[in-house]
Amino acid sequence: MTELLQELKDLDVAGKDIKTLYTEISALCMKYIAPKKREGRRAYYLSIEYLMGRMFHNNLLELGVLEEAEKILSAKGVNVAGFEEIEDAALGNGGLGRLAACFLDSAAGCAYPLDGYGIRYKYGLFKQKFVNGEQVESADDWLTWGDPWSVKREKEKRVVHFADMDVTAVPYDMPIVGKSVNTLRLFDAEGSEQAKKICDYLYPADDTEEGKLLRIRQEYFLSAAAIGELVEKYAQKHGRNFNKFSEYHSIQLNDTHAVMSVAEFIRLLTKEYGITFSRALEFAKHTFNYTNHTILPEALECWNYALMEKILPDIAAVFKTIQVYATREWKAKGCTQEEIAAMSVLHGNCLSMANAAVYVGEKVNGVAAIHSELVKRNLFPVAYKYYPDKFQNVTNGITQRRWLMLCNRELSALLDKKLTPAWREDMARLETLDTGDTAEFIAVKEIKKKQLADYVLRHDGVKLLDGAIVYAQVKRLHEYKRQLMTAFAILRIYYDLKEGKLPDFRPSVFLFGAKAASGYFRAKGIIKYLNEIARLVNNDEQTNKLLQVVFVQNYNVSYAEKIVAGTDVSLQVSTAGFEASGTGNMKFMLNGAVTCGTMDGANIEIVEHAGKENNYIFGASVEEIERLKDTYDPNAILDSTPELKRVADTLVDGTFSDGGKGYFKELYDSLTVGAHWHKPDHYFIFRDLPEYVDALIKVNRDYGDTAFAKKQMENTAHAAFFSSDRAIADYARKIWHIEKA
Ligand SMILES: *Cc1c(COP(=O)(O)O)cnc(C)c1O
């Protein structure tokens, strides 16, 4: 790397803007990054999303030159902070896409042979701003910054066939740098205008038939491009005998979006290589694995058979034949008709991608211990009965390189000093941190809070309260994540403050960041509501030195890096049983925030590792929620608890206005009346709200003591388990059976 640094020293920077420097420096680095493919078994990650964030600093860090490069550039008069303007590569919505990015980082970081396949969307997740407190979306034209970290592989393009058109899949390879250099291969679509549309946008709205067709096209495009390549390369080497395919390949399906790759694999082997269906199916069963990410029924993909048949007749036919083989297998096992129906790939008109993945997948995993139990018990109970060994758990993780070394260099330096830099590769060493010694940790937290405040001021024009406790809830906007419950909790605190009921309350900032899916009316209503609460609370002279609410715009990976480092209290308050894992919770933990949350997803394991006494856990457990389901009556709670009724009523009593859009009435009705598809308050906000308010106030009381800082440090000290280095090692051992280089 001394050569690279020398080249940086020689770089002529005069008169060049940040974009030009970004392009030139990235190109310099790329000369020193060479993917080396080892022979032998590899794993492949197929994901429709990759939420990579900014690659610039990450790659410099992985190359081991970040600090030195910044020194060299600063000495030349370059304002290195300018590189923070580089657009994120936001080819994903949230946790699922960020997980894919963390896994690639850790696989390269630990020298596991894992490559990724995905789609090179022209526009990433929309950009968000607020106008009048409402979300306004615009296209995320991330490529205006160029894509210096990718190499187009024109020669390796291949044609993907649909019944009504051919599309050319052109690979762009992004090196993933670590101890080894792996590849994320993203396919762009070339061809007719219609063909190019496939890669225009991440997740087109699929509420119309046209939207659904486009979605099917995206999923098949990714599947066919990736599988076509793997099968062809194998055949070039091993000929037409596919006996050994599964010895060399383990393919991980990140959720069900690429399940069509199973059908494509069987189609190719039977049509092009003369292999019988039953043999091809057997090979598939030893190659593919499936990760489930949600038990929300509305998120389990079902494609209409006729719709798929229209553009992909061969693929639809393969799924139908899989159903025939599966039914034969299930009858031989003695399954009842109901059991067969529950496991069916094709059921009536519906092609269940999840059932196909469970039937064919060698292993099926959930993403946190509790979630994996629910996957077995509630989602696929019949498959679990007949194939218990398929089902695994791999608790998610996050990469400490981006989520500590990069976003919190100050804490990293402190850990270096206390533990030696060995912790960077061996996170278990964090366990030896002396958490009784809090002074320097507190000083680092203060620096990160100041930096966060500066960033919020620059990006959102809001000055955070000086010296306040920072509580943060940042994640996709969804009812099950219960940002609305936090809104109610804040209002409760606000009214209590006004009535003098919280005499020793310490200044507190509630920070939100979230995008609402563009067709999700209630989610948009919650954003508007929180922004209205912010306006009320922040303008009230009586309380605004004590309580502040800030909803930042365009929450993304780069914003997350600032927020996780500068937060004291991580709000993770999903209804128990609904958050599969969460990974935001882990980022906060690693950076020394306490969790104020429910016993859901990975929160359960977080408190197992960091201690319940070092976090603020409240609310109904999974079991209690299951018991409550039939008898729960939110209106009875509201009628008997005037403090709760008062805050809920602000949705409809004129306290706030939604500008006549009907957002707030819709939210109110969802809680008190329900809808034809759900009972009132089906995420049990009013069950957990009183305990939530108590927990927030308890945090507020505890804050400021060294005992509180010790709790924060205990979280950092026990975060090793939540490194994606550990998660990827679990996949390598339990599922992929691959070895480190
Ligand atoms: C980590 C991350 C997420 C996932 O957050 P959860 O709290 O686990 O839902 C979503 N978006 C971004 C930008 C992230 O960095």
C-alpha cells in the first residue's frame, strides 16, 4: 500500500472539485484491488437489495490507508470532509439490504469465499424531504457521482428470455475488500426501452398488474443471470455431469425474491443439459438455502400462476412439476390433505415462493433465536414436522468495520488504547473492557453527540438541545415498529411536563429517521403526526428547553453512521413477535447506547449478552401477545385510562391538523375500530404504552450517573456476538460448509 500512498502524494489536486477527486482517488485504489478467485467450494448470496452506503471511506479503511490518505490529502489543502457529500449506493430499503452488505463485508473481512449477485438499479431508494411535515419523494439518481468502484464486464453479458422479449444482463463487478477480495456482481438490463425498465427502480409499486409483472421480471432477471452464469461456468469445467455442482456451490436466497433461481436451475439442467427432472430437483435440494426475514403474512410472496405463465411459461411449468414431485413425496410420508395444502408450492392459482424455498432449500433459517422458533412453530409448522433438520437459526450481525471503526473512530481509538488494536479482528476481546472506568468513554460519547448535532444542523437546519439525552428511533416506517407508540409516549411526557409532574426531567431529544413506502398511507400519516408533534413541542416555551422532537430527512446508511455513534438510548419497541431480528439495535449497542425496548427479535439476545440490568426492557412478551390476541380490547384500556385517551384523542380532537388529508382519522380508526383486515390496535400499542413511558422516564432519571455510563459501556463490551463476522462464520459452518482462505 506504500505505492498507493505514494500515488496519492503525487496526485495533482489543484482546481479539482470533490467529485473529480473522488473519481480519481477511487480509480487509484481500484488498481490495487484485485479479486482473486480460489478454486473450490464457494457460497453465493442472491439478494434483490444491497444497501451498501458510501464505499469510499470503507474501501480506504479496508485497504488500510484511510487515516494516512486523509492526512496526505489534507496537507494538499483538500477538505476531506467534502467526501461526506458522496451519494450513498442505496440499492435497498432497510435491514434486509443492509444485512446483505454487512455479510459481504464480513465474508471478505474473514476471507470466506462468498460472492453476491444483485440488480444494478438506476435509481436507488427514493430521496426524502419534508414539506409541511409530509414526506415528499424524489428519484435517487446515485449514478450522478459515477460508479468508480465497479467494473463493467461487457464480455460476460448474457441474454435473459421472457416470452415477450429478450433482455441482456450486463454485469458490473464491485470488489468487496477485506482479507480476501470477493465480488458483488450487479446486473444491468440492456435492450429495448421495455427491457431497460427492469433495472430502473428498486421495488416498483406492485399494486397494479403492470407493477406485479415488472416485479416478476426483476426477480427472474436476477435469477436467470446469476444461475445462467454459474451453470455455464460449471459445465465449461466439468462437462454435462452435474453430480458435483452442489460440491462447488452453496446458494443463499436472501428472502424469497430470488426463489425463481431454483426453477431456472432445474429448467436449464433439464432443457439444455439433458438431465432428468428428478435428478435436477435433487441437485437443487443440495444447492439452495433460504433465509426467512418476516412472519408478516402480507410480506410472503405469492405469484398468480397465470400471470407468471404469461411471461415465463417454462418457469411456471417447473414450479408446477415441483408441486407434483413434492406431493408424491408428501403422500409417501403419510401427510394429510391439509398438511399437503399447507406446504404446497402451487395452491389454487397461487405460487408460494416461501413454500417452494422451504421444500427445495437444504436449510431454512430465521435471523434471531426467537424468530427462528416462530418460523418453525407458526409459519411452517408442517414442514418443520416432516423436515425438522432443515430448520436453523443464524442470528444477524453487523460489521464492526463500518459500524464502529468507520463511524466512531474516537471510540475505536479508545478501545485500541484500553485493549490494544487486537479487538478489531477479534471482537471477543471487548469482553475484557474495564467498564468501571467510564471517564474517557463519557468524553467520547460527548464528542459523538456534538458531531451528530452539527450534522443534523447542516442537513436539517435544526439545532439540537445542548447537553440533552439523545433517544433515537431510526428504521423503516412501519406500524409494527411502533413509531406511533413513541409519538404517544412523547406526548404523555410533554403533558406531564406542562403540568409539573416531572420535576427532575433532564433535557431530552427524540430523534427519528424513517422513510415510508410510497403507497403506505398510514406510515405517511405517522411521519406527518410526528412532525406536527415536533412543531408543537419545540415551539412551546414552557417545555422546549427540556423536550425536543426531531425527525431527520432522508435517513440512510450515512445518516445512520452519525446517529448510532451519537445516541444514548436506542428505541427498539416493535410488538413482540414481529421484528424478525433488527440490526439497528446492534449498531447502537456496539456504540454504547442502552436499549429501551421490547423482548423481540435480537433485543432478546442483546439483553442476554449485555444484561437486563444494563438495558430498559418493557412490554408484553411474545407469549403474552399470543395469549392476548383474542381478548385484547384497546377501547377498554382507553376508557379506563384518561392519560392514554388524552394522547390518542389528539389524532382527532383538533390538537393537530393533517391538512385535510385524512391521515390522522385513519390512524385513530386503526387503533379504535380496526379495519376489514385487522382488529383495532393490532400491534398492541395501548398494552405497552404505559410501561414504555415509565421506561423512558426511568432512563431519564438514571442518566448522568457513572452507573449509567457503565451500563452503556457494558453494551459495547458484550457486542462481539453481534458482529457479522460471527454471523458469517455461523453460516459457513451450519449452512454453506465453506472454509476461510
Ligand atoms: C441498519 C439499518 C436499517 C435496519 O434498521 P432496523 O432498526 O433493524 O430496522 C435500516 N436502514 C438503514 C439505513 C440501516 O443502516
